[in-house]
Amino acid sequence: MAVVQPVSVDEVVKVVKLAIDHGFKIVPVGSSTSLSGNATPKLENTVIVSLERMSSIIEVSDIDWYARVQPGIKVDELNLELMGYGLQWPVDPASSKSATVGGVISNGGGGMRGAKYGPASHWVLGLEAVIGTADIVRIGCRTVKCREGYNLVQLFIGSEGTLGVITEATLRLAPLPESFVGIMARFGNAESLVDAVIKVRRDRLWPMVTEFVDDKTAQLLNLEPRYYLWIGVDTYAGSEQGVLMKLSNAIVLNGGEIIGKALTWQDFSKLLEPRKMLYSAQLKAAFGDYGMDAFLLIEDIAVPMSKLPEAVRELQELSKKYGVKMMLGGHIGDGNLHPAIWARRSDKDEVERVMRFFLRTLVVSP
Ligand SMILES: Cc1cc2nc3c(=O)[nH]c(=O)nc-3n(C[C@H](O)[C@H](O)[C@H](O)COP(=O)(O)OP(=O)(O)OC[C@H]3O[C@@H](n4cnc5c(N)ncnc54)[C@H](O)[C@@H]3O)c2cc1C
């Protein structure tokens, strides 16, 4: 195995030509932060093409709301730069500090702002890539309306490096909100938590953040064992109190208890801290139980929001049925659940039960 770090599209072309001539495989990577197991190249006959050195912002248009960037730029670094223009690329997986734009696009990633903005597929206008023939292709446009035959940009999004090496992306941008309000609350069950979010939507608010964890997970996050909701809305200066009032009513009317309120994104980020710790808490729980003998699986399933309580119930019943430990949290806005289950690797019976649970979750789609 070898690693190359090209600095230009021409160097990527050279690597692909060498791969064709000498018959080796190439695997493009950004920061290799993926949780999906996709950046796992075989050792033999493989060259890793690391895009980390192709990390420039080529152009930002604060009129047309797009940015042309190289794939190796980190999501947080890009957004820091865009703040100066009053703009954002609103795709922010919890790994945004280290994840690259190329990696997020190739994973079809979403994130904490997904309730309003959805995943990467909504926020990429065009791509430049080097495909397996060593040709450079440019697909998509710089405009939201783009009619050029087959929608090849969408084919690339989520293709995990299998269609080519992305060497440039034209990203659609959104304005940064003028103001922001948010609440952290807890409920006795998943139904009333989801009902509160439905009420907020019926009140014609479009939350940017709607995150949750279940009671068992809450305990591992050092919270009282209840169902926790983080809900935040981007808004205009002057309207914060009105929005906060609507959020509070929706929570209280559905039996929720408000734990904290925030009138800025910075304050809300602090309230969000326990939710952001979900992944590390899952690791801590599994490795705390079994040390290096731990076998941890984290699922990534999506159901329509209205079916979320049913899905939570079914997952909890499955964990009892198979006798496996489970932590559950996710993004309510896009119906995305992340059940984490673990076993002792050397315990064949426990591993089998975890695998049976895992395979059953593939059909949890009420
Ligand atoms: C703690 C944590 C939290 C996360 N939270 C979320 C979340 O909330 N929502 C979500 O959707 N995801 C989440 N993820 C997954 C997230 O999508 C990935 O971490 C991230 O997108 C990968 O970026 P990367 O630069 O590390 O890519 P890598 O891991 O290096 O690569 C990912 C895939 O993209 C391919 N690839 C990378 N760069 C290119 C390129 N230039 N051209 C072609 N193919 C390329 C690779 O071959 C690989 O298949 C999380 C991950 C972690 C570790």
C-alpha cells in the first residue's frame, strides 16, 4: 500500500493514469473519519489518494450564493470563512471539525442542521472529478436551476469514491440566520416528545435542529433517565421571544419539562453538548463493558417522523428480545435513528444476538 497526496487535478489525473498502466487500485480519502466503514482499503495493490492538501476555497459568490472549493477543505474551516460573507454551507455532520467537503459529499452526509436543510444532496450544485479513464469530467452548474440531461451530480453524491475522485465542488450556500432560539426539554416517552415537534411544525415554525436521545442513553450521558429533545429555530432579530413562547407552549402542552432555554446559537450549542457526546458515550459504554474485546455496531436508519415513536418502541422491544444493550439517539427532523449495540467479541452467542438485532433493524420501517 502507498499513500499519495496530490495538490492539483493534474496530479490526480497522473495517479489514475499510473493506476491504469500498472493495474493498481486507488481509494480516495478525505480525513478518514467515516463511521460507515467505507474508507477501508485492502492492503495489497492499493494506493490511497489523500485529498487533504487540496483544501483551498477557489471562489465565493455572496450574490449567487455559491462557493467553489477543493475537496480537502474541512467543513468547519469552510464555514468559518463563509461567516465573513454572512453565509453557510449547512451540512454539518457531528464530525464537521475533521470531515472534508469531499468526504461528506461522497458519504451523502447530513447533520445537526438537517431538520431544516437536509443532507449534502441538497447543497451541491456541481462537481469536477477524475474518473477511471483518467478523464476530467465537469458536471452540474453554478445555478440552482440546472437542466443538463441526467442528474449526474446526484449520482456522485453518496457514491463513496466508486465513480471517481472529486477534485472540486461547487456548493450551494444559505444565509446565516440573523438570530436563533432553542430549548432543551425532557419527556416521559417518545410519543409526547414527537408530538411536541409536530405541534411546533403545525404552528408553522421550521426548526433547524431537532435532536433526541432515549432514557437509557440519557443515563449514560449523566442526565436523568428521560427522553430528551433539543429543538432550535433560526429567526429574525426581534422575534426571539415570540418564537420561544411557541416552542415552550408546544413542549409544556405535551407534558414536557423545559431544562434550558437559549437566545443565541452559541448558548444553544452549550445546551447541545450532551447530544454531541452521543458517539463518544457509545464508545465509552461498549469499551467500558468489554475493553478491547468490545464489538460495537452503530446503525443508521431513517423512518418518517410520524413513525418515530413506533420505531423507537420496536427497537427497544428488539433489544429486550435479543438481550442486547442499546443506546438510541438521532435526528428527529429527518427521521434518522442511530441505535448502538455491543457485545463481547469473544462471546459467540452475544455476537450472534447482536447480529440478529442488527439484521432486524434493516427492516424496521413501520
Ligand atoms: C463522530 C462522528 C459523527 C458523525 N456524525 C454524522 C452525522 O451527524 N451525519 C452524517 O451524515 N454523518 C455523520 N458522520 C459521518 C460523516 O459523514 C463522515 O465522518 C464524513 O462525511 C467523512 O468525511 P471524511 O473527509 O473523513 O471522508 P473519508 O472518511 O476520508 O471518506 C468517506 C468516503 O468518501 C470517499 N471520498 C473521500 N473524499 C473523496 C473525494 N475527494 N472523491 C471521491 N471520494 C471521496 C472515500 O473513499 C470514502 O468512501 C459522523 C462521523 C463521525 C466520526
